[in-house]
Amino acid sequence: PGPARELRIHVNQVGYETEGPKVAVIAADEAFPELEAVVADRDGNERTVWEGKVPAARYDELSGDWVAQVDIGGLETAGWYRIEAEGSVSVPFYIGDSVYDDLIYRVSRSYRMQRSGQALDDPQLGLKLQAGHLQDKEAEPIFEDEQGRRPVIDASGGWYDAGDYGKYVPPAAIAAAQMMLAYELRPEFFAARRFLLDGERAHWEAAESAPDLLAEIKFELDWLLRMQREDGAVYHKISGGVFPDFIPPAEDVQQRSVYGMSTYGTAMFAAATAMGARVYKPFDSDYADELLSRAERAQRWLEAHPEPYFRLDDMQDSGSGPYDKTTDREERYWALAELFRTTGEDRYGKALANDYADLSAGLAHYASWNDGQLLGQWAEAAAGSGTAAQAIADAANEMAGSIGRDGYRSALTGGDYRWASNKVAMAKAELLLLANELRPNPDYFSGAVDQLHYVLGRNAMGTSYVTGAGTRYARYPHHRISAASGILVPGLLVGGPNRDLNDPVLEKLADQGLPPAKSYIDDLLSYASNEYAIDYNAPLLFVLAFMD
Ligand code: 9MR
């Protein structure tokens, strides 16, 4: 026999739920025949708790790996284990109940860490920050609006978008909406989950009796409300003219401006605030009323401005993300569906039926800052539309099929391995879970679980893409707060493999011919594969809420 093959054994490093699916992947650079694998206690006493055959490897094109899946689903005894095959061994992993409790805490708390305009003193992490970007209280639009006005705007508060300190309406709206949706579907799951410290709920009187998740989301909704113009339209973003270096928020004292306006962002605002009107009603009915009246104001403006519009003020600004999108039908549809669900008003129902029947029925697509269709379909399906429910189930069927064909049981297709592919994995899992609510199907649920296992380490990089979660996790995320403080904020989902290699660090890897699923580098400067964002963590939070 020649030299031993080098096998890489990839597992979900955070852990497998006792009763859930448990698949590991054995990968190599060359083909291998059927082989034996064992699962043993982690703690060196080598007690074998499972043994079985691993099928012969098959080639997985997106990762360039030869792979075989090991299904240890039958192992239902709680404990710490590792998988061994031909002398190679996985990192230790845990099987047990509620294995994601700590992770959901971290992921929820990550939003608190992103708060702009508030000081932070987190004794658990030893992370202290002074309040940042107080200058946002008096920002000005960079250009005059259509009426020639340039009012001073209070754009303070809200969450920083990502590793940068910009604040943008579309990702804010889609993130808040996905989090509210998680709450709407799993209120009991979030009811008792406290993750805010005393004083951190202070911006809301009802906070003591409401779930922390809603207190945190309200911080973002309040900012969104500030971004709405008098006439109902919503500004696009606030940022400085240059991306700051890796400094703490309070040191980024550059003048910041409000940029742009878009119909798609205005519609996302209307949808998210209309949702908020339902979600906040039991806790704070004045606030719920305010959210609804703002949603309606945005909607009236949209009705008076039926053409898609996106202002490219970005041309003047190199210090922020574009979030550019020149169409808006999916978002107008989503806004109407939420307004209809919240108010039951006939005019919204009629507009949906007359103008958007194609979007209700069209094959569903995962939610994103640039696509509100799925959440519109969900709102309609939840209100009883069989057409929208079928469109979601059809997409889930397709996804379940593609998960079954993928070497790592990932739902990502070749075209998905681009900037924010990990977000796509979580957003696809979210779609599967929504389908499972409408048309319960074990393949939908286990397909969603598979996506979580994928981002938590069962992937071609053998990396957990969530900071602090697992054994080998992203340690150098493009995240200014972590980099500036030297304290890695845990619970951040990074963007993940990106075949476009569109940042300076990834570009240098171009001549290596990396396969799509390996176009990733754990490097501070790789913003196109290793940055975290609020709209990446939102579907992760959604998925975690369904796991126990
Ligand atoms: O997540 C966004 C991704 O979908 C886009 O392809 C990319 C390029 O426009 O922008 C990403 O969003 C970034 C934003 O532009 C600026 N803040 C950081 C965001 C995450 O990288």
C-alpha cells in the first residue's frame, strides 16, 4: 500500500441535536473506496460508540473534493465525540439537547454590539465602547430632494450594517423583518430568552415585560422611522465619505451624510413597519399605531410614485455600500401583503389580486435585501392564500432535491457562491422552514438543519463560519469593532465562499483555481468573504429559533 490517504472529516462543530439528523462528510483530494469509520468518545478512552461503513467517494464539483457522507443519526446518547477513519480524526463535537442555546444567545446579542450612538460595557466579553457617531443626530442629505429641500435629519441610533459603520435602509428592513418573523412564528421560544443587560432596554418603556428580541429590534425600527421623509419616502442610507480604518465607532468622527432614496427601500420600510404594527401591538399599542401610520404614509407615497426609482448619490461616496437596485416590484408586493395582513383592508387585497398575482404564484426565492417576494408570499400564505403557499412549497421541493445531490448537503448552487453565500444558505433554510410550516415535510426540515450544519463546519473549508462557535471558526472577520478592540465578538456569521474573488485578498488567490466552495479566506481584509452583516445574522437567528 502507498502512503496513507489524507482524509478530512468535517462535522457540525457546535453540535447535533440528540434527535435530529447527524451527517458528517469525509473528504479527500482523490477517490477512495468504501471504508470503515468509528465514532469514539472524545476523551481519549477510545470507547467506540458507533461503527459503520462509509460509501465509496464521489466527486463533488463545487468543492473539488472527493466526498462520502457518514450518517450517524442513530447515535442518540448525549456526549462529546469524534469521528475517526483510516487514522484521520474530526474535531470533537457534541450531541445533546438544546445544543444551540449558547449560539442563539450570542447571535441575538450580536445586534446589541452593533448599536450606534450608545456606549457598551459588556462584562462577559470585557468589551467597552464609547458611544459612536453622535454626529448622526445632525446629518444632512448630500443633495437636495426633488422639492429642492435639504433638511437637517436626525439619523442617530440603529445598528451598524456590518463590519463597516454605514447604516442602510434595505438590509435594516429585511433584517428586522426576518427577526420579527422568527418572533411571530416562535413567540414562546423568545419569550424567556434574555440577552440584554440592565439598562440596555432603556430606550423602551414596555421593555421589561416584552421579550429582549423585540426590545433589540425596536432599536432598529426607531432608526428606520427617523429615515423617513415628511412626504413618506425613505432615505437610502447614512455614511461617511470614506471607509474608516479599523478604529472604534467613537473615533470615526468624520462628517456623515444621508444619501439617496429609493422606491424599493421605501417599500421595504413599509413592509417592515406594517409587520411591526402587528408584532408590537400586544406590548405597546401606541408604538404599533405609529408604525402602521408610517407604513401607510410610505405606501401612499409609493402609490403616488408608481415608477421604480433609485438615486445614485453613491457616485459621490466611496465610504459605503451601494445596495443598488433599480426595480421594485417584489418590494411593493411585499409591502401590500404586509399591509393587507395587518389591516385586512380591502384596497390592499384588491391591489394584490389585480397587480401582483404573478408574484404570488411565481416560484419562491430566498429573501434578501434585494428581494422581498418571499416575505410577501409568506404574508399571503399565512393569510390563507393557497397559491402563495404552493409557490413556497415548490421552491422547497427544488431545494430539497438539490441538497440531496450536493456532496456537503448544501443548498447552494454554483451561482450562489458569491458575496454573502453563507447568508444565502441560511435564507434558503429559512424558506424551507416556512414551507414546513405550510406543508409539513421532514425533507424540508432536515434540509434546513443541513444548512445550519454546513455553516457550522460541515463544509469544504472545515470552518465554522460563525465567530466563536465550534473549534475552528472564523477568527479574523472583517468587523471593525472586533478588530479595533482586539476582542472577537462571538456569534457573527461571515459572508463565506465567493467565487467572484472580488476583494484585494481574494484576488491574490485567483491563480490557484479555487473551486467555488473554497473561495474563502479567514482574513481581516477579505470583506467579500469574511465580513459579517446584520442581514446575514438575521436568517441565522430565524433558523436557530426552529432547532429545539
Ligand atoms: O451583502 C452585500 C452583498 O449582497 C453585495 O453583493 C455586496 C456588494 O454590493 O454588498 C454586501 O453588503 C455590504 C455593503 O455593501 C456594505 N457594508 C457591508 C456589507 C457586507 O459586506
